[in-house]
Amino acid sequence: MSQYTQPPQPQQPYAPPHTPGTRPARNGLGIAALVLGIIGTLSGLVPLLFWLAGVLGLIALILGLSGRGRVKRGEATNKGVTTFGAVLGLVALVLSVVGAVIMFKAVDDVVKDIDKELSGSSASAKPGGGSGDSPKDSGKDKGAADTLEGRDTAAYDDGLEVTVSNAAAYTPDAYAAGHTKGNRAYKVSVVIENKTKKKYDSVLASVDARAGADGVNAEQIFDGTVGEGFTGTVLPGKKVTVQYAFDAPADAKNLTVEVSPGFDWDASQWDLKL
């Protein structure tokens, strides 16, 4: 009688018993804090994105602190990542504050510049002397809106001063432009003194004139002596003088000269007797 034997059964690998109460590490908060902290910090480097840096930084800081709480309770194992995410969130918040200050200051400067452009810098008058070469102040000042007379000075709020001399008869040379036969030419000196704390670009200054009771346009005369106009920069404490000549009708009794120092200043007028 044959003897039958069963083949040996394969043994199952040993699996350690599951430890009751053990859970997988919950590292999601730390990772999220790190990602948001990095994005928030990079956003904070651009002042225009200060708002985004503030929002992401705040969220990263909250998630980072919550993640550290999990680490302390043994629910998470990424202590370094969580801490770094919280730190980056704090950095993003600081950068958002700095960016907000920069942006608000920039906007404020733009608003002030616009207001200055629209309103201009007003001028008060320093009356000049009736004779002599140097203007001198009298005890009474004219209002800023009054028309000035020859040798009076328009003193602006920021320290810039403009003085126009009395009109003197002028004879243009043979090659002059702007002079009409039968009219009379008159020359004035325009002095701009820079008493501000900044350099003044005199190229911005413009000088025009009107003649007679009807206020007809007085053409500027250009020849080898007059007509060059203002050029260059005037340093603080310095001044520049330019000679102008204008063509007026023969019967004109007055010449109104208007000087505009630039976009930031109101124009001032001088009524000169001829």
C-alpha cells in the first residue's frame, strides 16, 4: 500500500500586530505654511503687491503656529518645515507693511505734484526803486494778483524771484527778425534769482509781451544782441539775466510783459510805461 504525503504549505510572512492608537503623521499644515510663506515673501519684494504679501503671510503664520502645535502633540514630524513656514509668514507680513508705506507715500507725492501743477506757486510783489540800478523794497507790498511795475520783483513762495526792468528804446540791427517797419522796439531785462534749495532749470521760463491799450501781441525781436532766451541751470543762491526786445506799435503807451518761470509757478505780469 502506497503512502501519500501532502506537499508542505508555503508560510505566510510575519506581520507585526497593529499598535492600537497609532496614526500617520499629519504634516499638511507645515507644508502649506512653507509654500504660502515663500509666495508671500516673494510678493512682499514688490511694493505694489503688499496686499497679497499681507494676506499670504498672515495665513502662513497661522498655519505654521498650528503645525507647531501638532508637532508638540506628536501628531506631526516636520518641525523644521513648520517653523520655517511660520518665520516666512512673519517676514511676508513685515514686507507687506513696508510695501504699503512705500505705495501710500508714492501716491501722496503724486497727489501733491498734481495739486502743485494745478495751483502753481503764487507770488507776492517786492516793489522796486524808482531810480538807480538796484531794486529796493518799500514799506508797502502789492498783492500777488496786482500787475507789477518796472523794477518790481515777483517773489514766489518757494524762494524763486523774478524781476523785470523798465522798458528802454531799442534799435534792432539790420538783420533783426520780428521788427516791423514803422513800429518801435523796446528792450527789457529779465532777472531770475534762485533763492530755493534746489537747482532751477531756466529753460522752462517763457517771456511774452502785449502792447498798447488794446493789448496787441508784441512780437519778440531776434538779432545778434537779443532773443537768445533763458538757457541752463541756475544753482541755489545764483541768478541769471536775459535781455529781451519787443516790437510795439508807434502809438503804444505801455508794454505788458508776462513771465512764466515754469509749470510749477504762476505767471506774473509787469505793466511798463513807454
